[in-house]
Amino acid sequence: MIGPRTFLEYQNYRYLKVALSTLFLSIVVYVVDDPPGGRSGSSWTGYGLGTIAAATIFWLMWLGIRKRSYSATGASLKGWVSAHVYLGTGLLFLVPLHSAFEFGWNVHTLAYALMCVVCISGILGVAFYALVPTSMTRNRNNITLDAMLERIAEIDSECRMAADGLPDYYAHAVVTSIDDTRIGGTFRSQLSGKDADCGTSRALRSLRTSEVDLDDEAKEQERKLIELIARKELLLKQIRRDVRFKGLLDLWLIVHVPFAFATCAALIVHIFVVFWYH
Ligand code: HEM
Ligand code: HEM
């Protein structure tokens, strides 16, 4: 994901301007037009605005494909997201102009309601990206997460060495820290951002409260071990916080994408019904 500041400002708000001009022109046409049967979705203006709205929606769906296509040429992904956000938000106003502000308990209004859910979730998503520190959004591709996991593996092997020659009590703590530490897990535990039963925290507690008698050299080893496990605990905290942010960042997409498909389905029915009965 690209930082929101950069895609919102993309090329000096080019797509905000496109969206606002489209809306402005639509309002002008809507106001000037005085069709014989009164303003409605079935006037020529209504058909025109409906067609623009439908074309925009199908184009917005394309982002899912464009996002994953690394070989694509043409406008940058940043530009695509910028256009997506502004043209998508514009639809909230364009569609009521299309239907001449008429709504009812029918499949037409269902299409609009579903679309509103998509747009609002999208706006929330953008707000999320804006609120979460940019360092996090930049790192969505897991580069730092991988580096941190690697560091943890290193600490684990350093712990094994540090515990070498110490009484079993210490080896046991190291094994607990290695075997009972979980990152990720279910979506819920990812979102909680912590693990109340973390093996590393337990190991650290048992090391700090150890009452085993040690000679000076072993004491030095113990100190090193505590330092390592404490560092690991800190890293884990950071990783769990990052995983949590990533989970939160994707939460809105769970609404956005399925409702986007549902909107398209209802829209196809809407268009079909309209041509069937008119
Ligand atoms: C090719 C695109 C479209 C065409 C040809 C079209 C056509 C029409 C027509 C003819 C009507 C009037 C229906 C009537 O008076 O009974 C209408 C109403 C309506 N359309 Fe569309 N439309 C299109 C796109 C859209 C889109 C994209 C949406 C929203 C997602 C939408 C939502 C509505 C709504 C809410 C109404 C008002 C329903 C009511 O009066 O209760 N339309 N449309
Ligand atoms: C009818 C309107 C809309 C449709 C059909 C639509 C559809 C989609 C689709 C299919 C994706 C791709 C998701 C994926 O594959 O991961 C997407 C992503 C996205 N949408 Fe929308 N969307 C709409 C409106 C909006 C609005 C109004 C906003 C914000 C104001 C928005 C913001 C976003 C963002 C930020 C992404 C993620 C881009 C990324 O991960 O890089 N969308 N949308």
C-alpha cells in the first residue's frame, strides 16, 4: 500500500478535479434538462448518468486486477488508487442524480445501497491508512517483519549457546521460549496484538526469579541469557503490534471487496430489469 498522502495528492489532485468536474457537469445537465415525463432514471439524462456510473463501477473493479499485475504499463498504481478513491466517492452523488433522487424498496435501490457500503468502507480504509504511521504502511510488503523474524531466530540460537553448561532449569526456560512462542495465529489473535501465554514472557519471568546457586562464570552466562530473552520479548511486542496493524489495515477490505462484487451483481440485475420493462 502506498502512503495516503502521496496518492491523495497525486499530480496536484488531478483525479479530485476530474471527479468534481464530472459532478459539476452532471448537475448542470440535470438542472438544465427538462424531460417530458419529468426527471428520472429513464430520461435521456438519466440513461446518460447511469451509464457513466455503471462504467465507473466496472472500471473501479479493475483495481483488484491492476494491483496484482506487476508487468502492467501505463499509469502508476499510485495514480490508479488516486483515481479509484476520488471517482468512487463521486459515485455517491452521481447515482442520486441518475435516479433523480428517487429511491424505493427495489433492486435498483439495492444496487445503490450496496454501493454506498463499498464507498463508505473505502473511505474508512483510506482514513485507516492515514492514521496508521507511514512506516507501517510502507512496510506492508513484510520487509521489516522478515528482518525481525530473522533476528529472533538468531537470538534463539544465541540463547542455546548461552544456556550451554548451565543447570537444566535454564535449558528448560530456553526451550519454553523457543517452543511456546507464537506469532500470528488466528485472525482474532492477530488483531489482539498480544499473547497472554507467551512462552518468552514465561521464560523471562522464570529466569528473573531463579533461585539456583551459580558460580561467578555461570552468573555472567545467566545475565547474558536474561538480556537475550528480554530483547526477544521486546522484538515480539513490536512484531505483534505490526501484525495487529496489518490486520486492522485489511479489515475494511473484508467488507469492501465482497460488497463490490455484490454491487456489480445487483447492478447487472438493475440494468436487465430496466431494459426488460421499458
Ligand atoms: C447503464 C447503466 C444504467 C442504466 C441504463 C440505468 C437505468 C435506469 C432507469 C431506466 C431507471 C428508472 C427506473 C424506473 O423509473 O422504474 C433507473 C433508476 C434507478 N437506478 Fe439506474 N441505471 C443505470 C445505472 C445505475 C447505477 C450504476 C446505479 C447504482 C449503483 C443505479 C441506481 C438506480 C436507482 C437507485 C434508481 C431509482 C429506483 C427507484 O426509482 O426506486 N442505476 N435506472
Ligand atoms: C463502487 C465503488 C467501488 C468499487 C466497486 C471498488 C472496488 C474495489 C476493488 C475491487 C478493490 C481491490 C481490492 C483488492 O483486490 O485487494 C478496491 C480496493 C480499494 N478501494 Fe475500492 N471500490 C469502490 C469505491 C471506493 C471508494 C469510494 C474508496 C475510498 C474513498 C475506495 C478505496 C479503495 C482502496 C484504498 C483500495 C485498496 C487499494 C490498495 O490496496 O492498494 N474504493 N476497491
